[in-house]
Amino acid sequence: MFLYYLIGYRKKIVRNNLKLAFPEKSKEELLVIEKKAFHHFVDIFMEIIKSFTISQKEISKRFKYKNIEVLKDFYNKKETLIMMTGHYANWEWIVNIPNIVPYSAYAAFNKISNIYFEKKVIKSRTKFGAYFIPTSKFINLIHENFLTKKLSMYGLISDQSPRLEKTYYWNKFMGVNVPIHTGAEMLAKKYDYPVLYLKTKRVKRGYYESTIKVLAEKPREFKDYQITDLFLKELESQIKNKPEFYFWTHKRFKHMGKENEVINK
């Protein structure tokens, strides 16, 4: 595998992440996961490229929903939703969801340094009806849609590392104490939008299946950070079951041990 053996793309990051997340595993066991994770990384990259030309018919065949009736029930009740997920299996092909349930579907995105590639990615992500909004404009858009009562679904990938200056909550993720994104819960409570978790698994190479789980139908009834903890529990369960399908190339634990920096800021 070119990336792994010749370039070693982010190999040290992946190795360090796995050692922190699975301290009980041997070097041999971690190496097996590492190699499988890189195989999956390449698959995801190729699936992003395939997204440029994939048809609605084919993406519907490759990315299926086991219980789409959950979304249909909320839609029929005219409830706007917050959909949480993580960098697990394939999160890119969720973009086909507006063709299954007629929500106005939105997701936030951070700018890509390569402008040409960014344009290609946004074009492929929006061709099935989803909207991708710059992160800086996302909260304002939600508020505008709230005022106009536009029936919407907001997809949030919530396992990134937040900036320290914007950290409100620390907890253990895969056994490591780190700052946790709380934006999805904050928005859900502000507007009283139900929170769902999209649990995606790989069926076989190039094929995925998602199950929708309700985390909080009445988010204001939950204690602070309880919904966030439920999300983390669901994601951790998936990772522990099949760790090779998580995106280990990101620095998930880069702020480990920096709690005092936040306290003293």
C-alpha cells in the first residue's frame, strides 16, 4: 500500500493515537489495526473521488439506511433535527439523505487549502440536494431557519478536537481526557431540536449501512453534557468493536494534559 509503505502518511500520528486508545493491546495487535486503518483510509479517499461521478441510484445501493422510518416520523411531525455522527466508516455518502427524506439538509464545512479540490468536493457533496455551509455562517443559518420555521436537518460531525479557547467541557474519549465538542448539544437545547445519532458500519468494501438512533427527543430535559456523553458512548462502542474503520490520521488527542491551560486562560 503506497501511502503506508512508501510515504508513511501520518503513520506516527496513527500509531500514537492507537497506543493511547488501546493501552491494553500488544504492539503486534496495534500494528494489525494500524495497517487495516490505512487500508480503510485509502478506501475513503477513493470513495470521495468516486463521489464526483456517482449517481443517485448507485449511492443509494452502496449506502443504505436500516430504519429510515425514524426520520420519516420526525418529518411527518414537522420537527427539525440535529444529526450527530463521527469520523467512522463512511460519513461522506450521507449526502444522499435528502433524496430519501425531504428535509432541507445542512452540514458545516471547514475550508480546504486547495481551492480547486474544495470546489470539486462541495459540488459532489451538494449534487443530491444537501447544503454545505461555511462553519462561520452555520449558527446564523440555523437561527434564520428557526425564525422562518424551515423544516431542516443539521448534520454535525462531533468528534473533532475543539480549539482550547472555545473549550467548555472535558471528558474521557477512548480513555483519554480531552476537550469535547459540545456545539450539537448547545444548538439542540437552544432550539429544542431532537438529537439523533447516525451509526454507520461497513458491510463490505464500498458498501455501508446506517442505523438511526434517537439520543434525545426532548433535549432540554437532559443535564448539561449528558447528550454529548451519549454520543461519545455510541461512537466509542463502534470504535472498540471495529477500530480499523475509525479515522485515526487526525490528532484526536493533541490537547491531552492541557486542562490547566483552559482553566487559567
